[in-house]
Amino acid sequence: METQKISNVFRSIILFIAVALVLPLNGCKQAAEKTSEKMIEESIGGDAKVDIDDQKMVIETEEGTFTTDANVRSWPNDVPNSVPEFKEGKIMGATTQAMEDANNWMIMFEEVPNKALENYKKQLENAGFTISFTTVAGTGGQLAAEKDDLSVMLLLGDGNGTVTVSQNQ
């Protein structure tokens, strides 16, 4: 059941993006946002509340809150301080998910240099994280690290990257 709800959220996000691309006219903006909100709420079911404002979307359900914001251009303040800030590249947006048993952050980057994976690995190790795995291939790679109730994953490829932080409650 929980997997179904998560897939409904992702399906709703894709639907939101599609509607946002199809209806870019300013005159239709508010109507498109309201229509998108209603469609997403219906696809998730239950007591979902959806709020779309420009390039930000907030979905609230009884399981928690999911927020995605393409206007974010800095490292989110609510990421735990023990996680080193990834400073290589430009932030393109961020997604947060606050659930009863976990909090998750996903920060998307562009213009990330090839050396970023090795640099961030060193930062994580210096901060007391244990590196679970590292994979390097071509111009990209990935790494995963853990410390206490935190997990950090970095995915890089072709100058783009994503840092995902998970904190279990």
C-alpha cells in the first residue's frame, strides 16, 4: 500500500511537470495551477492537499509533506549540520520530504566538475561518515555514506549531480 502511495506521488509530479510545460501562458497560469492541484489530489486519493505556486509544489498527506522547489538556489537550512554542504556546481532546485519516521532532502546541481566526487568523499570522511561504496565511470559516479541516523548519496554524470540526504527519526 505504501509503495502505491509513493508511486502515486511520483505519477502526480510527472503530471504536474507535463501540465506546467503544456500551459506556460501567464494568463492561464492560475487556472493551470488549480487544475493541476485538483488532478494531483485526485490521483493520490485520500486527504491529500496540493499547493502549486509558480515553480514550487507542496503535497501534504497523512504520511507527511513533500515539497519540490525549482527556485531554490542554496543548500537547504534544515539539512542536518553534520552533513557537509556540497559546494561544487550550481544548485538548480531542491526537494524535501518530511515523514513521521524520516526526513529526506534532494538537491540538484549543474556545472559540477569531475573532481567533485573525490572532494566530497573526503569531506564526508572528515565529518565522520563511513563510505559504503564509491563507483566511478567516465565523467560520473556515485557514492554512499552513513553516520548515525544519516545517509548521504551523491550521483554525478555529465556535469550534473544530485545529493540526497536521509535522516531516520
